[in-house]
Amino acid sequence: MSELVSTPLSVEARIRDLLAQLSIEEKIGQLQQVQGGGGQVSDDLAQAIRDGRVGSVINEVHVDTVNALQHIAVRESRHGIPLLIGRDVIHGFATVFPIPLGQASSWNPDAVERGARVAATEAAACGVNWTFAPMIDIGRDPRWGRVAEGFGEDPYLTGVLAAASVRGYQGADLTAPDAIAACAKHFVGYGASESGRDYNTTNIAPRELRDVHLPPFEAAVQAGVASIMTSFSDIDGIPASANGPLLTGILREQWGFDGLVVSDWDSIRQLAIHGLTADDRGSAQEAAIAGVDMEMASTTYADHLADLVRDGLVPVERLDAMVANVLRMKLRLGLFERAMTDPSTFPVAGNVEHLQAAREVAQESIVLLRNSMHDGEYLLPLAAGALTRLAVIGPLADDPYEQLGTWIFDGDAQHSRTVLGALREALPDSVQIEVAQGVPNTRSQDTSGFDDAVRAAANADVALLVLGEESILSGEAHCRADIALPGAQEALVEAIVATGTPVVLVVMAGRALALERVAHRVHALLYAWHPGSMGGAAIVDLLFGAASPSARLPVTLPRATGQIPIYYAHKNTGKPATPETVVSMHDIHPRAPQLSVGNTSFHLDVDPSPLYPFGFGLTYTYVEYEAPSLRLAEVSLDGTVEISATLTNRGARAADEVVQLYVRDLVGSATRPVKELKGFQRVHLAAGERRTVRFSLPVAQLAFHGCDLQRAVEPGRFHAWIAPNAGTTTSVEFSVRS
């Protein structure tokens, strides 16, 4: 455990003292989180706090109101216990950073930490002391709307960025005025919802649960995360909010977590809707016994827990442990000493420094996926001096709200810099900008604006299309069955490409879209996700070379929705597809006999490879990778694999290269993925620079849960890659001896 979550004896002594004073009703009050009044303190809420029936308030961000609530709790209640003030501060507060999936594209823990630090400072100024972030569910189905909130498909990358996010929110000292408690969610497996439908069943094999979905949460616990939120979904038939083996067995007993566990919104009451319990009383009993300390929004604890304790169905020791976990977090936050908030001691939200941070993080989060030749040179970066007319087309080119993305309750669109606005600031007056929406919004099938868009493109030196998804099309409860560009946007791309003008496509989206029908028709493609307040400025910086693209995909981009799930760390199967076995259905002659094609694992109507692999991203130069080499080809179980590769920047521009280390365990007691990310480094290479990049990989990091579900390293042969993305093929072999 980190120092951040170590428990001084004085804290435990204070907890014991408070527990001895609290009545059973007051104890249960500490376990209740209620909805705020939207800037007002209702008489009912005020009295509930005086009576000790509320431990936390959610969704109150008016600092005067928060202070009024805290005053009642500290000065007018019997024991003076301050409140936890919770808010979903997911990727910024007033200053909005790229969605977490976009931040993950930076492959830069410092960038993620920086964004969380700014968000914490702005939220704390409003009295918020607890955020329900980071979301660290593994997202391998982009139909699921909440992939926008996570860090992608890989457990290693997600774990590294989860720890960075925790550090950003909580700071070096959790008692500092600008620190807020982080909450790792959703424990666990929520990202595996069937069919990508929110709140749906998750059928996760025990080994996959342990090797894929749990590691990011363990990384967050090791980083000192103050709280954990349970998932809505069930795991193999047991809803997460009643899953004792996970909440108590793994989280507390195995990992040593001693923080607060909170339910998701109404998820305890929903245990009966799942069919696990008969009524709210049974739901309260199951959740309490399993290990959920605080109930969010619903009132099954408030209504039934006292009787359950008196009837002996929930031991009083269990109730005391739940309350202790709540009090411990309040003490660690220093709320007993500093419950009130003085906003004048904080920097103004949306200040120049915060917006500059958002701009720089956005620059590192936007992935260059395509940059083809035009007139003998790569189209990007554009040269402003060579332009006379620029066509700016698309419904997202000048929409300050939509670029912010999902979960931006407190985001201020007035801070937004759109693509069009940034272009007008950056380009000289000699460049004429022609603007056409093309379609009214991303979902629209209305093509009446095509003529204006085509006319603008035909008369321009370059056509810049800014397309994708509106923010409401991703996020919680906003899942899509077809993840192609919605509405008439594909047809709009086709119409603009037909003009013959070079086309740059910028995609703003909350998920990985299936872009095969448009990606290779445009000359250049930037994947911007929903880039936040300064997204437009960051995009223009990249388009004109004021910044250099360095982002890499944290997810696999599919060719078609029907490929889902498609992710790099898949199993090989007994019949893996190869270029020799893959056949298109269009190549099969009529009345072909049944065994005439394939006999390997692929679809007849789509290439089995992804459109763009995990880890992929281009720069404005070319970095050559030499084959990796090993210091020792054989290591012991307690040893370290030393592996290196030499990189050379063959271009005329400097670049930040994200160098990635992948490993494959060739033979195991349970089958292993074809590749697993085990490390990465961001390396700056000057033009022409040659550098050797080295990784030291402890053999212990090769452990997995074998046929007995025990985690261990199994001796044997391994392949390793040092590569620019997961699609690489040049490997080196080493072995681990017992």
C-alpha cells in the first residue's frame, strides 16, 4: 500500500471514539448519500443532516450551498461529522480536457495526471471533495457508450493511467484544500456488457476476470485510491453490489484496501430487479454483507439496515466496519479540520494556465491515422503560406458544446475554442475560409446542404471536414448497434472527395468508429475523439505543424461493426486466419461445395485485420525500428528480461515516438493472448537521431492465472516485440527457466 492510504493510529483512535458515540441510526446515516438541491438547502435535507441521517451529498456544486450544508453538519448535528460532497468530475470541471479515451491516446501518464490535477482544483473550489473517477473498466466493445470514459482495451495501459489519474485528483497530500478523493469504478467487469448495451449482463470467465479486468483496479489501489464504486452489472450471475468474493475476498483481504466502497446510483435497490433478492430489505442485507459501505441515491440501508442489525442478519461488527470506512475517508481528507471552502483561495476556473494545459493534453491525444502524398509531398502539415482558399465543412467544425464530449456537467462551453474559431485566429487574412455545414448535425439524413459544401470544396486548395458523433451519442446509456459514421456523413465525404480537392478528415467521437468506407478515400485523417475546451486550437496546431502528432490508439479501430469484439490481445485459436486462408465471399463461385474455402477463423465479408491496430499512430516523420535484441536469451523465474531496440528518425522533423513492448507466452497451462503490452516509453527523437531504447521487464510481470486460477509465472518460451504498434511482426525469443 502507498503512503497515501496508510492509516495513522490517531485516525483509527478517532474512528473508535466516534463509533462509541453514534447510535445505530446515526451510523446508518453515515452510509447514506443523497441528491443535492441544485443550489438550495431544503428544509428536509437540512433536518436530515442535523439528525445525522446523511453522510454524503451528491451533485451540489454551488459553493455557498455546500458551505451551508457543511455548517449544518459540523455545527448543528450532535457529533459534528462533515459531509462528503460527491460529483462526477470525469475529464475536467469548467475547463474540459479530452474524454478519458482521448487522454489515453497520449500514452502519457503525466498528461493524464495534469488533467486530473486541474479538474480537482476547479472542483474543490466549489466544495466538491469526492469525484467518481477514474473509470477503469476495460472497453473492448465500442458499441458500449461508456468506452468514452475509460482508458481503452488494455489492462496494462489502463492500470498505468489509472494510477496517474488517482495521483492527479488526490495530489501529494489528500488533506490539501485542492485535493479530492478519487473513486475507481466500476468494480468490476462493467466494460464487458453483452452486445455493448449499458447495464447489461457480463459473462466473464474467472481467468479473464483476473487477468484482464481486475489488474487496473489493483493498480489504482496500489496508487492509494480513496474509494471504489461497484458496477451495475452482474458477473457470472452475481451482481457486483452483492459480490462478496470480489468486494471482500479480493479487494479487501487480498489487496488490503481499507478505503470506502460506494454503490453505483440505485444499484443496491436494483439487486431485486436483477432477481437476486426478493425485496429492498433483502437487497440491503446482501450488499452490506458483501462489502458495500455507502449507498448512492436509493435508501435500502436507511429503510432496512437497522432492523437487519437488530434481527442479527447483519452483524453489528459489519455495520461498524462500514461506518469506519466512511469516517476514515473523511478523516484522511482532513474534513474534520477543514469542512468549509473559501473559493477566493483558489485560481479562477477556466484560467489561462488551465486552458493551456487542456490545449497541450489535447495535442497529445489526437491521433494522426493517415497522411498521404499530394503533389509529391505529404499533405500534412499544411503550409499556411501556400493556401489561398480553405473549405471548412461539417457540423462539428464550429460547435463549442459538442467538442466537449460526455460527462461535462460543469463544463463551460464559453471556454471552448472550435476548429473554425482557431483557424480564423491562426491564418493570415490572405487565406479565404469558406464555411459549409454539409449536414445540420451528425445524425441528420438531410442532404440539402451538400451543394454548398461541394461548391466550397471545389473552389478550395484543401477541404477540411470535421465530422463524427455529437457528444450525446456516447456516454452512459448511449450505446449504438452500428458504429459507422451516423446520418448522411459518409455520403458527404464521398461528395467532397469527388471534387478532387485534397481532403483532411477530422473525426470527433466518443468511441472507435468503423471508418473503412471513408478512411482510405481521404488524403489525411486525424482522430480527435471529443477533445475538450481547447480541442479546436489543438487540432489547428497539428494541422499546421505548430505541434507534432504523437498520439497512439488505446483501442483497436474496426473496419466494420460486425468485427466487434476486435482487440489486439486475442487468443490464437486452433485455426487462426492467415493471408493464405482468408477468402472473400465474392471470390466463391456459385454452388461451391461446403469445404471449398477457409477453415480458419474469419468473416467472409470483411478482412480479418483491424482498420488500424492498437497502439497505431503516425507522426510527421518516419521512425525506423531495428530488430529487438536481448541481453540474455534465458532468465530465471526471479530474473529480469533486458530487451532493447535501436530507433532512427529518418525524417527531417523531430518526433515524440511511443515505443511499445509486447510479449507472448507461447505455451501455457491455459491458452495465452497472441500479444500483451508490458511496457511503453515516450521518446523524443530529433531529426536524424539514432537511439537505443531499453526495457527491463521483471519476469514476475509474465505471471497469469493458470488452470488452477493461481497467479504464477510458468517456465517456457516467449516472444517479445519492441514496436510502434501491436500490428508489428518482428520478434525475438527468450525463455524462462524454473
